[in-house]
Amino acid sequence: MSELKSTISEALKTAMRAKEKSRVTLIRNILSECKKIEVDERIELDDARVLSVLDKMVKQRKDSVQQFTDGGREDLAAIETDEIAILQEFLPTPLTEEEVKAIVEAAISESGATSMQSMGAVMAIVKPQVQGRGDMAQVSKFVKLLLN
């Protein structure tokens, strides 16, 4: 079992002991998503893959917050925001804008990219370094900016 997944399992036990119902539900959802991938692909998830699951869940909730806010449902947006905070407890510390820019610049020089046609190669180098620590939309913005 990956280190991150065992940390999440321990957090589940702690939340169950503290009778934090909403936290228990969310952590069970995390473990359920991981288990689903393991069963479908017949693999044991490593930390990088668990990070991508967490990243995806955060992105889904950010989209939901935006939709609920646009729809005037602040109560539901607040619930999603609370879930984002819980999910981010399991993610590594986020990268600063300068760190993301430095990673992108290094990837561009490493891949020898000179135009937007090389964006895929740059993103392939950047994604493993940024996964779970930065917003891929921000990374994409920097890549486009630096390749134009």
C-alpha cells in the first residue's frame, strides 16, 4: 500500500473515532475512487496515482463551487469548499507561481520546444513534477505564454 493511501486510511480511522460524519464520508469516497482504479486496472496504486485521484477530486469540487455560486446556492458551495480543504490536507504543499514558471522553463529547454506544436512534449515533462502541487490550468497558461 502506498504511503499516501495508508495516511488516508489512518485519517479515516481518526475521523471515525471523532465521529466527524462529513469527513468520514469524504475520506471513504477517496479510498473508494482508489479501490475502483485498482480493481479496474488490476494494479496497486502508488503515491503519484493517488495524488492524481486527489487532484481530480479537488478539480471536480472547484467546478461544483463555481456552478453552485453561479446558481445562488451558497450553502452547497460552502460544503464543497469544506471538502476541498479536507482533500488539500492530503496533497503536498502547493507550488508558488515562480516555482511553476521555473519548472515550465526548465521543461521547455529540456525538450527543445520552440513553438506551440511542442506543447504536448513540454506538458509531459512538467505534469509529473507538478501533479498534486499545482494547478494544471496555470501550468498550461505559462507554457502557452513562453512558447508564443
